[in-house]
Amino acid sequence: MTFFAIDNLTKRFGGLTAVNGVGFELRRDQIVGLIGPNGAGKTTLLRLITKILKPDTGKIVFNGEDITGLRPWDVVNRGISGTFQNTRPFRHLPIIANVMVPLCSPRAKSRGEWVKKIENKALDALEFVGISDMALEPASALSQGDLKRLEVARAIATEPELLLLDEPLGGLNPAESELLAKSIRRLHKGGRFGRLHSEGPAVLMIEHKLKELMSIVDRVIVVDYGEIIADGTPAEVVKNPKVVEAYLGGGHAALAGDAHAAA
Ligand SMILES: Nc1ncnc2c1ncn2[C@@H]1O[C@H](COP(=O)(O)OP(=O)(O)O)[C@@H](O)[C@H]1O
Ligand SMILES: [Mg+2]
């Protein structure tokens, strides 16, 4: 049975084709990076998968089911959850309550968790990202980097089968980035975090910090102008002339340099 596949996915904004006929498959045991220059269409692609945006053409299949027409909450209940590039917490709720909200989803409830267990699960998720000591403070107390961590905690709390991450390391310093990147890999590999996750999720992760990304993924998909230009192991893609050209051509020499350093 197909675990996850998208086929010929296209999204236009007026005259701009942000995602152009993109198709690929993911296996349950894969952790995959999604990279490309700014404006390449990475975030749009993730928002099509989480159904925040509706595609103009194309099909999305998850666990053998066509989920193309589903609404965002249906997708979460099927077992896909993600983070947003622009964080949007409930600022006036305590941090832990931000993680408890997704745990009120039918998916979480159907797994037998309810109020008593929810708080512990939320704490485990916060511990995973390293902000459990601030659990009772309002989310407005968090720095930009810590808001990213809260996003990740909210996404993993529902124990998805497929975890979508949009620049989860944004705003974190190098040491924090390395720590969270390693945690994501460990989660994927099935490492337990308290009461969370006995079986790690497949991961599709957008990240500009190529050094951290390349060190934890098995596969990298590179997009440019809404199209896939490369798909392979980290070592393969950074040597790919099209990838080097996309980064250099787009004025992203520093990123290309990062990629080489990581190879
Ligand atoms: N809601 C939107 N309305 C109009 N244009 C958008 C919208 N979202 C993204 N775009 C445009 O689509 C292109 C791809 O954007 P995005 O997916 O955010 O790229 P990336 O995440 O790779 O940097 C960009 O040109 C961006 O300006
Ligand atoms: Mg983006």
C-alpha cells in the first residue's frame, strides 16, 4: 500500500505558479529534506499537503487513501501534522495549553488519551523540544526560536505517522539547532520521548540550515521555481550541477557553500 504519494501537484497564485506539477513518494521509514532557494515553493507545497491550501491540480495519497479533498482537521486525524513557517501560538494561553489543544483532536482522543493523560503528553512534547521548564508561562513569553520549538511540540503531540516541518530550526542558535535536529532524527528512528511515540514518524522537513539538515536526513528533494530539480542522498544533491546553479543563480552562494561543507 502506498504510504504517501503526491502526483502532479500544482498551485497558482494569480499569474505565479508557486508549485508546478510536483510528484514524489515517501516511504514510512524515510526522513527527507526539502530545500530550494527562497520563493521556490517549499512552504506552499507543505501547505498543500496539510490542506491549508487547495491545489489547482494533482492528487495526494496517504496510507492508500486519496486525501486530496479533505479538510485540514481530517488530515490531522488521518495522522499527518505539521509546523508553520510563521508561528501562530495562542499567545495568552500557557505554553502547555498550546500543546494540549491538538491533543483534544479526535485522533488523540481515539488513542485513549483524555484530560489526565493529555497534560503528561504535552509535557513530554515540551521536554522533547527543550522548553518544558517554561510550561506554565504564557506563550507570549517565548522568543522567536522558542516559538519554533513550541510549533514542533504541538505537531509531535498527536503522534503523527507523517511529520511535516517548515524551518523548525529557524531562530535557534547553532547549539540549539543541533540539539533539536538530533532529537528530530531520534524521534524518526523510533526513540521514545516519555509517553510519546513508540514508532517514529516519516519526516518531511524544510530547512535552510543545510549543515544540520544534511546530517539528519537520508534523502533530499530540491525544488526551484515550483519544480523538483533534484532528489537523492545529501551527498548526491549537493554535487548536482542544477542544485549548485539554483543556489548560486538565486544569489544564495552562502547556502551552496553550506551544502558543500556538509557533503
Ligand atoms: N498566499 C500567497 N499568495 C500569493 N503568493 C504566494 C502566497 N504564498 C506564497 N506565494 C508565492 O509563491 C512563491 C513560493 O512561495 P513559498 O512556497 O513561500 O516559497 P519557499 O517556502 O520555498 O520560500 C513565492 O513567489 C511567494 O511569493
Ligand atoms: Mg518557506
